[in-house]
Amino acid sequence: MFSHIMLGSNDIQASKVFYDAILGELGYKPGVIDEKGRCFYFTKGGIFALTPPINGEPSTHGNGTTIGFTVDSGEQADAWHAAGIANGGVNCEDLPGIRELEVGNLYLAYLLDPSGNKICALHRVE
């Protein structure tokens, strides 16, 4: 459904350190910075990217916006969360753990990245 997701960042290097750490916990290679100063993480299924805003204005986070990353287990979500905290992220919402929902049980871990973007690791508990 999605070809790519791009988030704004006011500090690409700090964001790269953060995303290299959390995405590394999921088995992805470090991001690649292009000649325009954008950082890209390439996968077979799509691209995750970080960019300074093209219009030259400061980057801001989207209130009510969350980007979720699929993880294989609660343990992987915990490692993802710990890597994020160790690399400039901030815990938000509840601590990582199982949420019992009508659609099924989910193991969720939430962070704010260095630019204030809300991200989540999600594992569907069976």
C-alpha cells in the first residue's frame, strides 16, 4: 500500500543515530544520507526516510500522528524501545507491554524520536 514514509527532522545526524539504533534492532541496515542531506532506509517493501523540510521552515511533529514498525515479539519491541531511549528517544504513552483490545492483544512500545515524532513497535500477540 505504501511506497515510502518520510519524516521531517531538524537534526538529520541525531535522527540517523536514533533510527540506525532502533531499526538495527529490527535487522535493517544503517541509513544512507544523500547529497541533499536526507537519510534513507531501503527495504524490499518500501523506503523510510528523514528529511529537513524542503520549504526551509523548521520541522514539526504531527499531533495525532503515529508511525508503527512491525516487530516479531514483545522481546524485540523491548529491545527496540531500549535502543531508542539510549539514542535520544523519549518514552511516551504507557511503558511497553500488552494492550488488550477488541481487535486482539497487541504488544506495543511507544517513543518520541529526537524530532518529537511519535513512533511505535507493534507485535500482534496470538
